Amino acid sequence: MERRPLRIALTASFPRDIGTYWRAYHMGLELAHRGHRVTLFCISDKSRWRVRREWSDGLELVECPNFLNRPLISHGMGPLDIATRLKALWSEPFDVVHGFEYYADVTLPVVLAKLRRRFVYVSDWCDWFSQAAEFGRLLRFKPVANLVGLLEDWARIPAHGVTVISRSLEQHAHDLGFSEPNVLYLPGGAPVDTVRPLPKDEARSRLGMDPAWKVVGYLASTHAPGMERFAGPLAAVSREIPELRLLLIGHMDKTLERDLRERGLGERIILPGFVSQEELPLYLAASDVFLVGLTQNAYNEARWPSKLGEYLAAGRPVIGSDVGDTRQVIADGKAGYVVGEDPSDIRDKLSLILSDASLADRLGQNARRVAEERLAWPLLAAGLEDFYRKLLSSQHSQSTNGNA
């Protein structure tokens, strides 16, 4: 099949700038840079009734109305949202439709549009929600978790191919009957163009931080189970290194913050809150080492912490839990250390990096190399384009054989 530009729809069941939206956005941006015409559908965080359209560096963004987006347990249920996407898929000749996750506003328009249009449908799987009992109260009830699991699996039935963010989900896709050529391992990316390893002293000077500090960085979220195991070791290291500071960027998990304060680290915590994408590289560059904490369970085995790509792109060492694909990225790339639940091991690894500047620099250089050579968004987008074209070629061959 000739390598003509493709007409691609990326349809994400998240509000703009939240969650999986960023995965779709970065992919869409790079595909647009590769010459394709790409439209990204998401949910508006402002408009209940109106469709909002704009262009961002060659990528068309369509924000769908959020009216009744979440009438029950799940989001992505908005009737105007669903209608907006259906109208576009029904009327425009897309070559590829890539749905990010399983919600109704992603899958229902695809199923209905396929009654009229021929396109390759790819389903992206980046969270195993039915396994996420630690995040959702109702998911603690087995019948609810089983129902969500069925919905997650059924949503992939119409797909010609599946992109998965982890090896765990790759295996599950194969278990559902998707053959190897129809599954693409597509990990979270690293923003190597916008996040660079800036000089630490320069970053701290611009942020008003003491250059003598030993800064442990963490991109925070409202839920951070798995990070509690770092609280004790951080307190222990703070007694050895009085210059220790904890830079907690973003929407902080209040439980974790309270735990850190109760351990006497209150005066060591720096809380800038949510920072813009333009400011983020400075805060990352001001850190000596980053943390990734994950609890050992099926949900986290299937996840890819999006913060990992930003850590690696910043060129700083990472200490991460021995869970999921995080372990391979850090260990294989020699970008830091993988730790279990032993507090003394975590403490020793933290102390080692903070006390040995040459080691930290070497690990940080390895981290940047992993970001550039394995996880850069342009590299991932190139692989995704090849995947699209293989599926299109397969569909074309099946159509030709069927008409023979």
C-alpha cells in the first residue's frame, strides 16, 4: 500500500489536559508532524452544550459537550458527546479511528459508524480498571469489578488491532484472541523535546531554591498508593542529610502529605502545586532524584506511570518500585534503582544517590538516553504509523479476496 497521508481520528474519553488525553495528544501531535491529517476528540471541561474546535501545531482538537458526561458511576456517557463523535465518524472518510479506552463515547460511535463507513479501528488499552480496587470504592465489590472487566474486554471486540501500554495488558490481549501482528506494545512516551536536562543550579536559581539542597522530586497526584513505603526511608535519610528537601509537584495526595508531616518532614516539603507545562522542566531540573511508588497488584502491573517519561527526559536518576514495566525500564537502562518493600534498601539507595554526585550524573545520563532512544514520542509515533498501515493493508487484502 502506498504511503499516502492518512486521515486519522483519535477519540479519547477524558477531558482536555487530564489523564489519557495526554497519551492521545502526544501521539496525535507526532502523527500530524509526520504529514497525516489528525483529529483528536476529547471532552470539554468548560462547555456543556457547544462543540469547541481549534488547531494546535497541525493537530485538530475537538472538545465535545460535557452535558450528562457522568450521570452514573462511569464517565463518557454524555449524549451530546456521543452524538458529536458519531456525526464526525459517520460523515468523514477516516482511514483509522483510534479509541483511547473503553467508555461509551469511544466505543458506541465506532460501532454505529461501522454500519456505513469502512475504517480500521484500533483500541488503546492503558489501564486495567477492573483490577483497580484501591482506587474505586465500588470496584471492591466483586460483581462490580467483574462487570467492568467484561465491559473492558467486550469493548475490544470491534477492534482490528489493540495498542497496549504494558506487557501485562499485551498478554491479556493475546488471551482474548488477538494475534501477535494485531497487538502493538506502545508504552508511555517521554517528552524529550519539551523536557530537557537543564543545569541544576540554573533551575534552582530561577525558582529561588538553595543550591546546597538535596532535592527528592515527585510528580504528585490526588492518589498515590505505593508512595507510603517511601515515607519512612525519607525520614531516615533526612536525619543523615539535613539539606534534604521533598519537592512535591502537582495535586498532592493528602494522605501522603500527612504521613510525611507526621514523620517530621513538614519543614522539608516544597509544594508548588500544579505547574504549567512551560514551568515543569524547571522544577524537574531542580531535583537530584525522582521517585515512582507503586503497590504490587494486577492493576499496577498493567499500568505505566506517565511521570516516568518526564523523569527520564529530565536526565535525573529514578528510584522506582519493583512493579510492572517500571522495573525493566529503570533496571535495563541503568537509569536508577529498583526497590522492593524493604525500608532499609530504599533508604540506602536514596542516600547513595544523594551522596555521590558522579553516580547521580551517570545514572541521569543513562535516564536521558533511555528517553531519547526508547521512549521519545516521535519514535513511538513512527511505530504506531507502521501498525496502522499493516492493519490497513490486511483489511485491503481481506476485502480484495472477499470480492474475488
